[in-house]
Amino acid sequence: MDDAVPLAYYSGDGPVPAPTTLARTATGLRPVINATGVILHGALGRAPLSAAARAAVDLAAGTTDLELDLRTGRRDRRGRTALAALAAAVPAAAGVHVVNNNAAGLALAVAALAGRREVVVSRGELVETADGFRLPELLVAAGARMREVGTTNRTTLGDYADAIGPDTGLVLRVHTASYQVVGFTDSPAISDLAALCADFEVPLVGDCGSGLLHPEPMLAEPDVSSWLGWGVGVVTTSGDKLLGGPQCGLLLGRADLIDRMRRHPMSRALRAGKLTLAALEATLRHPDSPVRQALRARPERLAARAETLAAWLRRAGIAASAVASRALIDGGTGSAADTNTCGCRRGYATGVDQAAGRTACGAWGFGCVGAELPSAAVALDAMIAAPLRHGEPAVLGRVEQGCCLLDLRTVPAELDPVLAAAVLAAATEAGAAILTDAPTEPHSTAAADTVVTVSGSAVVSGSAVAGASAMVSGSAVAGASAMVSGSAVAGASAMVSGSAVLGGVPAVAGSAVAAADMVTVESMAIPPTAVADRRAP
Ligand SMILES: *Cc1c(COP(=O)(O)O)cnc(C)c1O
């Protein structure tokens, strides 16, 4: 099948423009629908980019005025428009710089500001990420000497004051996003630590991690602007977490400190690519990223989508129900009792059950330790999890208590029909166990091995069903091409199959995409004449 076949999307709001984002490309990367409920999934590449950011990447991929002033014809500062957007987004920052990721930002801060001198840091903040990356090792690798202060659970302002001396390069404050120390704990307020550092005239560098530029009331998560307001000299953070942008490290703060970092030789080795700068700028100028949408999606709306999807799947013969769910900001959190072997809340990060769940999982926590967002999911038989993962596009759900949950908070609404088609295709592979009924009224089809009946109409679910002959046979038409075609066609033809099942009208393979324009998932209303009119020759 032709990968380029346009695919119509459906939602309760009607069809929306065809996606190109799930098309296969020249890379070996495979598109994945993130139905895990983990908004920032490390193994899936963290934040998906907005349409604006993708368009910017596309533009930047060609030749642009990246380092050129077109008016004068002279060389100009690389990525100046991205830097201007960042400065505009965070007025509290007098200086801004962008590097490859947050870890690079920390390394550069240490190399440029501390050199071979000491980095004073609390013992409670010496974190390791889930992928074995240890912050203290990074600091040492960057050339600094560690000067640990305090204890695991308690570090006081006095501990810092005692440690700061002539050999201090900088004081580092790390937001311990991936875990929480609770109980008998203490650490000085950031503003107090900043005042202390100002007294000693040593820079305070803050690793704030999450990528929030401003306070987000719904999250108990530090943000760059607040830290700068409290007097932190330089704040480092990630671009591909809650900001919802590309992988990069943002450095914001005092102009003199930022300048020292920018001019340090290491900065060339850590600099951000042109595609990154373009995506970052677009994300800053159009901040309504998929991450933000996932964070803000209303639970009622998610529940309605889950009901619609589950009802549609049931009509297609698949045992499915809409259930309440809990989404997470990231997969790196969770209590020990509820955590799998890779330190992730069971099933969340991997989309596979604990027994099988040894795959890579989210790296850093994002601060919202234990924080869950109410969500809604479609519950399917767990047997479908693997076929879904193997599908095209791949769908990653999470397996909980024998069910495969497809959590909709992390699925953009316009992908619901693609998800429906993917489930239909995977259901066929998973076998009859996940179908609601044995066939009662088989229809003859070209190459179906299995036919099940739903509401008196035939749904073809054979694994080798092919082509137009299958599509035109019988009084109702199947998700047949879903089995044999790429994701794009699968989406469309599955929609037709759904409508056909409901409407009891014949649909034709070649017209699947066009006919599907007429369908909405919510109502499944499809004028039979419209289908007939748009039938392929
Ligand atoms: C995520 C995170 C990092 C690492 O950021 P990268 O952009 O992945 O390098 C460092 N510190 C904190 C607090 C984080 O949350």
C-alpha cells in the first residue's frame, strides 16, 4: 500500500485534516502512539513537538539565515531569534543560552564557573537518573571537585556557610525531581541560600529540571522565573520536559555568568543544533504544545472520548470498556510497592507488564513525585498489548491487572480514529479471545480466516485479508485493509469498517479514505449514499 495515502481523522467535532505525522519515513524509527498515560515518556522521546515546532524544524532543515544578518550580509549571532524568544519568555533572565540538554548545561556551568575548584552541593541532592546517569559523576567529569555538605535528609544554611571558602567555584542547588525525602528533613529556602552566596560572592547555580518557565498552579514543581526571582544566579533546565519542546538545555540568569559560559571553549562542543533552535523558538512563541494539552485535558472530555472509542470497538466486535485511569507526568515515580524492576510505576513506563517489563524506562522524574492526573482509558484484554506494540503505528498502552489500558490523556484527540484502527488490526492478530462473539453469520470474503458478527453485520478480521475483493463482499465491510496496509490506510479503512458495521452499507476499499470523511466516531452517522457516491471505480 502507498504510505502517502491521506488519512482522515474523526472526532466528535468532525473530521480534521489528514495527518502526516504517523507516516513512515526513511529512518528506522517507528511512530508510536503513546497511550501509556505517562505524559513525558523517556523511552518514547519525551515531549512530542507541536505542529508549529515541526514546521519550524522543516524550515530549518534547509538553508536559513541561522548565523547571518540578511540586511547587512554580515555574520550574526547563531540562533539569535530563538535566544530572543527565550529571553522574552523569561523577563527575569538578563542572559540566556541554549545547549544540547540540561546535563550539558550543568557541565558547562561547572566548567566555566567553577573550573577545577569546588562545587558545594547538598548530600540530599546527589541524584542518579533511572538510566544510571549520576549527577555527581557528571560534575567530576566536568572538572570540578565535589564538596558535599549536610546529610541525606537534612542540610542547613550553616552547612553551606561552613563549606564556602576561597576554593569554592560555585554552589549548586538541584531539584531532586526523581525522588522525595520525607520525614525529618531540612534544606534552606532558595532565597536564603541565594543571599548567602551573594554575601560570599560565589555563584549559585540551580538545576531546576522540569522545564517550567513560570509557576504552574496545577503542579507542585519549581520554575525558572521563581528561582531567578529568589536570587539564583543561573538556572538550568530541560527543553523537552514540561516546556514541551525539543531536547535542549536552557541556561538563564545573570548576564555576566551566562556570558562566561557562552564564551567557554566547551560551549562549542555542547551547542544546540539548528533544528533544535528552530523547534525551541516555535515552542516558545506558540506554547500550546502537546505536553501542555495533555496536562490540561479535562477529565470529562477524556471520559467522553474513552466511551466513544470503547463503543466503537465493541461494535467492531472487540471487548472494550471505558474506565477511569490515572495519568502521570512521567514514569520515573511511584512507591516501592507499586514499582517495577526498572524503578517505574508498574506498567506505566514500559507499556508491558512487570513480568516482561525490562525495557528502558523514563529517566528523570519531573518533580511531581506521586502526582497523578485523573484520566480515562479504554480497557482491553491484556493479550492485545503485544500486537499493539508491533503494529503500524505501534501503540503503547500499559498493562494493569490483566488489562491493557489505553490512556487517552497522552493521546492527541485527533489520533483516536488511528488508535481505533490500530486496535482493530491488533485484535485480529491477538485472536478471537479478545473479540466479543464467535461468528454467527459469516459472510464470504476473499481471504478472511476469521469472520465474526457484530450487530448482525459481518466484520472481517482475518490476518491475511486483502484488497478490494474482500472489501466489496458481503453486506458489511471489514477492517480488512487494516490487516494488510500501512497505518494510514488502516486508519481510514477501519473507520469505514466501523461505519459499515453500523450502517450496514457496503463500502469499497478504494474509497475508504474518501468515504470515511463522512463518518464521525461519536455518532457513526454515515449517509449510505455518500459512501456509494464516493466508491472507487
Ligand atoms: C531531567 C533532569 C536532568 C537531565 O536533563 P537532560 O535534559 O535529560 O540532560 C537534570 N536535572 C534534573 C533536575 C532533571 O529533572
